[in-house]
Amino acid sequence: MTRTSRFLAASAASLVMLSMAGTCNAAAEHAHAAVASAAAPAAAAAPAPADKMVHADVIGLDGKSLGMVMLQETPAGVLVSTDLKGLPEGNHGFHFHQKGLCDTAEKFNTSGGHFAGGDHQHGYMVMKGPHGGDMPNQHVGPDGMLKTQILNTGVTLSPGPKSLFDADGTALVIHAGVDDYTSQPAGNAGGRIACGVISKAQ
Ligand SMILES: [Cu+2]
């Protein structure tokens, strides 16, 4: 059913409910509920602009794909959704880094330091933190999979100093160890084991 026809169907249902509203208050309450529920699907169906969503392939140190990460701009921040496998069990630092370069020969160090998004230090536990690219540690179970969603309020896909779409791109990086949320400049999270280039061109 198209969005227009669904709206018309919902409106027709509302009219029926409204015509009954004169007979009792309970029916009037139902009519309000019908109108509210009719409006919700139309709003949810509005497509996100093409530049407000990006998919990135994430690779391991052997250069093979570990899956995808999807970033979606929302009014509250960037929603980061992961669909990854083949990761080592345990807790891992999880950040956006400064450059969109995932060079396996350089062990992903080509992605630079953390994306700061302004004058910020690293970590949730420091007064001048966190970096825009800081996100909570992520837990991988025995199956090696990481399927999760994180809302990052320190970055955006829109233009500006917090934009992940800056001139040299950015990268999603997963570390071997745990981010202590305190140590500078990167939480002492160890080596980099997975990397995904974030760029508008992808
Ligand atoms: Cu990092």
C-alpha cells in the first residue's frame, strides 16, 4: 500500500470513529487514539536524505571483511549500528578516528588519533572529555559477533566541526583492549584490530 493510500484508509477509519463520537465519550477517546496512530506511520515512512546515512565495510588486520557498520543521522545524534563477526571475545575500545584510511600494513595506524570534534580530551571520566569519536566499550561474546546500536551525540553527518564527513574522512576503529575512559590520548585500549572508512562517497 502506498503512503497516500494508507493515509486515506487511516483517515476513513478516523472519520468512522469520529461519527460515533457523538454517542459516547469512550468512542471519542478511541477516535483520538486512531488519529494519533494514523499519523505515526506516515512520519516514520519519511525517507532519510541520502547523505544522512552511510554504510561502511569493516575489515580486520588480514584485510578481510568483518561485516558492516551503518551510521544514520537522527535529531538526537548519529545512530551507529553494527553487524560484525569474527572479532575476538572480550571487551573492546570502540571509536571514530581522524582519517578515513584503514591500511592493514600499518596496523590501521593510518586512521590517526581519535576524532575530537573540537577542543576535547579523551574519555568519559575526564573533565575536558570526551572526544566526539568516543563511544562505550563493546562486548563480543564467544561467537565473535557484534550486533549492537550506539547513539553518538558528539558527532554528526551534517557539515560543521563535529562532522564525520570532513575533508579526509574518518574511520571506525575497534581496539584489541579496553578503553579505560581516562588515559590520554586514547584510553590505553591497545592495538587496532578492525577498521572501517567513513566517507560520503561510500
Ligand atoms: Cu580508538
